Amino acid sequence: MSAVSIQNQQGTNRVHWTTLQVVVVAICSFINGLDGMDLLVMSYAAPAMAADWHIGFATLGVVFSAGMAGMLVGCLCIAPFADTMGRRPIVLFSLIAMALGSFGSGLTHDLNLFIVARFIAGLGLGTLLASVAALVSEYAPEGRRTVAVGIFQAGYPIGAVLTGIVCIYAIPAFGWQATFIGAGLITAVTVPIVAFCLPESVAFLEVRQPKGALERSNALRKRLDWPAITVLPQRTIGNLPKPAEVLSAKLRNATLAIWIATFLSYGVLYFVASWVPKIAVAAGLSHTNAIWAGSLVNMGGVCGDIIIGALAVRRPVGNLIAIFFVFCAVLMMIFAQPLPLTAILISAFGLGFTLYGGFSAFYSLAAQLYPARLRSSGIGWMAGIGRGGAIIGPLAGGALLAANTSLPITFLCFAIPLVISGGFAALASHFGRSIPTED
């Protein structure tokens, strides 16, 4: 039985926001900001790190991809346990792994150990995002899920923007490694906040039915202004979901389409997020202006995430992703041209608006496709497949730049896959409309 079905059967189709729903979305949005912080700390520190350790584009590509490899393992191998162990325990495990990886990145002076630390941080991030995305989707008021997910996804670029502003002053004053230590401290402080304030998913309690599920569910229902239930719904599945379930006859077409779309879009997203500051420096911008360019990409992302979430209330999510990605491909080609500083910064904002805005909607799309018992698994495997693209994107970008490929050709190599990604997102949305509601 899906979370939506549980709510509707109990007459809980509420549009207003309760305090608990606001708290859940706020905490999860902050956690998503940690993802933006972690990636952008690496991106902003890369020019100083490359100069300090005397490493080139190709080696930096390996460093970037180490974190992506950890995310891939986390998404595919650990995130599905959130559907049997609960969202909260997996979120706490993930935050601890992220903190350890950040501290390790900031304290080591050995490149190989640094790569290992980035893998550990990525492992936590990859595990984390599926669980918090599922929580946001499950706690959002009925009819406001895409808005809630849009707010949640805005946490990523907000975290990145704030990180960029801090890095502008912190890296020259304290050195690039201090930024990783600071990121570790912020993540570590988040652990007790989550432990005390973030509730378990009602959908998880009522579908998976751990010990005390009825009492815990009713306590949360009271805080959500939902009617209490006297008995739990029939429990149908007790084992860890298998990949075959998201590839069942009714889900297969939508699953394959969203996997292809996220694989391609992740590659483009992490190419842009990882390389824009370094590319800007190579193009002649100062380190400070390059960081501002990267920050404006993320500022645009904040606006794009919120706008697409609002638009998706009444329009097919996949079609919106396709439209955003077509505009983004055009802006990528503009960004690759020799431009005055003002034009570079404006195009950077537009690039972030369309790229991050379109990308953020994948979580809304996946939440619509998969029922509660498969939601973390479905989102996790979607993100895991996508992380494969995230590994390839920075590596391919590094290889192209190391080969002195012109910026227009380099960006064209990523603009084309982005348009294809939008087409498959629209297909996933189309296939999703034919999936029967799970009772």
C-alpha cells in the first residue's frame, strides 16, 4: 500500500502544512545543503589544491570521481536498507560517514589517502540522499509533494552558494584543507539534531511495521493532524526490495527511462559543478571571480529548484525537465564563448537555473513512480545509476581539458547528452501515467 493510499483511505488529504511537516522539510533541505557543501568545497579548493600538490587536470578528474564512486556504492548497496531498517538510522549512518570523510580530507597530506577520504564522504552522501528525499516526499501535504521536493532540492545550491562565499575568504586566509575540516564540523553537529528532531517515516512504519509501529504511527499522525488508525494495513512484503521489483512489468519502462535520463544528467551536472571554477581560472578570471561564477551557478539553481517545483504541481514533471534541459544546453554553448565578465556571470546564473532546476525534478518524478515500500530503493537505485554518470562526467571533462580541447567543443560534448536526458525524462513521465496505483 502506498503512502498516498494510506493517507487517502484515512481521509488525510490535507493541503495545509503542519509544524512537523515544516520541520521535516527544513531538516532534510539542510541535509541536502551538506551535499552541495561537500561537492563545492572540493570544486572551490581544486585550484589551490592543484597548485599546492602540483597535480594536473587528469589527476583532479580522478580525485573528483573518487567521491562519485563512493556515492555510487552508497546509492546502490546501502540506501535500499532504508526500506527495511528505517529512514532515520540510515540518515544517521550517512552523516557520520560524511563527517569522517571530510575530516580525513582536511587532515591528510597524502594524495592516495585523500582519495580514500573522498570515497568515504561520497559513500555517506550517496546513501543519504535517497532516504531524505523519500522522507520529504512522504511528509509533504498531499498535492504539495513537488513543491516540497523543490524546496528540498534548493538546499543543495544554497549550501553550495554559502560554501562558495565562505571559500572566497577562508581559502586565502586559512588554506584549502581548512575548508574540509569546517565541512566536517558542520556535518558532525548535524548528527545530534537529526537524532533528536527528525521523525521516522509514517509510510515506513505502516508498510514495514517494525516493533511498536502502530503506537509510533499514531503519535506522528496526531502531530500531522491525521486521524488515528486502529489497525495496521496488511503487511505484504518483509524482505529487502530487489532490483527486479523496480523492473517489474508495470515499472520497467519508466524505470529504464529515468535511469538513462539520470545517468546522462548526472554526468553533465557534476562536470559543471566540478569544473566551472577551474575552467574560469584557466580562461583568465581571478580565483575570486571564478568562485563567484561557480556561486552564481548555484544561486540560479536555488531559483530553478523552487520554480520547477511550483510548475510541477499542474504540469508533467518529465516534460518540464526536458524544457529546462534544452534551454540549459543553449546556455552551455553561450557560456563557452569568450565573454565579458558580466556576461559570464549572467550566463552562469542561467546555467544553474536550468540545469539544477531540471535535475532537481528527478526526485519528484521518482517519488511519483515508486510506491512507499520501494521508494528509498527506487530513488536510491535511480541515483546510483546516475552516479555512474557522475563518475564519468568529471573524468571526461578532465580528459578533454587536458587534451586542450576548445571550450565550445568541450561544452558541446555535454550539451548533447543533456538534451537526450530531457527526452528520456519526458518518456519516464509518460510511462508513469500508465502505472496503476498500488493499494
